Amino acid sequence: ALGVAPLPVWLVWSRDALEPIDAPAGDPLLYRQQLLHARERALWCAGVPLVLVVYGWIFVAHGPAAGFVAAALLALSPNILAHASLATTDVAFTASVVVTLVALIACLRKQNLIRGAMLAAALGVSLATKYSALALFLSTAILFAINRRQRRPRLDVVILASALVVAWAAHGWAIAPIIADGGAASLWVERLIGWTGESARVSGWLAGLHAPIYMRGIAAQLYL
């Protein structure tokens, strides 16, 4: 669906979760079984990694006891317990954000290629997990700009660009028109420049331009 990032769907609603693929539709018992498999995959692919990442982060910073307490508090949180077993994007996005924040802090403390690559990968995965990660991407760019005197700005630009490439790769390098002719974006074009009489031509021109498909997803998320 437009506005839903693909990575959690690929991880949770995989072929294994939907087996048997060729079964007739409309069977409530089959749907229940598929949903149960998807929820189990969500727990193991997002919930467990989230707890482990938090444990590792706090363990490195404050030792094993603090890491255990932090992981236990997170694992026993009612919000995490409620959402970790749901076949949705929320916990997967939370895990990707935590990993991105760890990588961002490390990259802000010391800038090098390895930490930059880790941040680019984590940020790209976040964008492919939920399009709300646009705020995380912009926040990273702002932090880079604020600290530009102590950093190599060209490397920061490469990190941000690489994150977009990672996100695009997670979308299978798919492209799509910038706007759909006759869609919501065309209505906005009509509202903005309809008085010129050129809105139809501009909408047609934009519909002929193509960009990575996640751009449409981000735009849909902002519109909704």
C-alpha cells in the first residue's frame, strides 16, 4: 500500500508466513494461522532485536548490570509487550531508530568511514521500515550542519546520500512517477497554479518524471 514501507512487510509477511500460498481465499482458520505466523515473525524479527540492541548499548556505556536492567524494563514494558507481537511496523521501526541513534551518537563523537557506513546503513534501513524516519533523516542532517566546523562536511553528505541509496535498494530499486496524474498531488497543483491555466500541463510534466518510489511513499505519509 502507498505510504507503507516494505521492509517490515518483507520480514513479517513472508512466503513462510503465508503458506500455503495456493490455498483458497476466505478460509478463517487459514487466515488465523497465517496471522499467528506473522505475529511470531514480528516478535523474533523486531521485538527480540530491539531488546538486545538496548542491552548492548547500555552494556557498553554502563556495564552488564545496567544493560540487564534496561533490557528487562524494556521487555516488560506494556507498550512493547502489546506491540511486539503485532504484525505491524511499529516495533520494527522502534528497533531501527534505536540502532540509528546508536550509530549517530558514535559518528558524532568520532567521524570515520566505518562509523559513517554504519550510520548510512542504519538510517537507510529506518527509511525502508517506516517513512516517518524522514524526521530522523532531517534531524541527522541538522546535527551534521550544527557541528560542521568539527567535521568533514563532504563525508557527512556522502553518509546522507548513501542512506537514501540503501533505502532505495530495500525498495528493489523501484521507481515511480513523481505524482499520479489525477491524484491528490494534481489537485494541489491545480490549487496552486490553477489561475495560470497551466496546471494540467504542469501536472502532466510532473507525472512524466520518475524518482525512487519511496519518495512517493514519503509524500503520501506527509499528506495523510
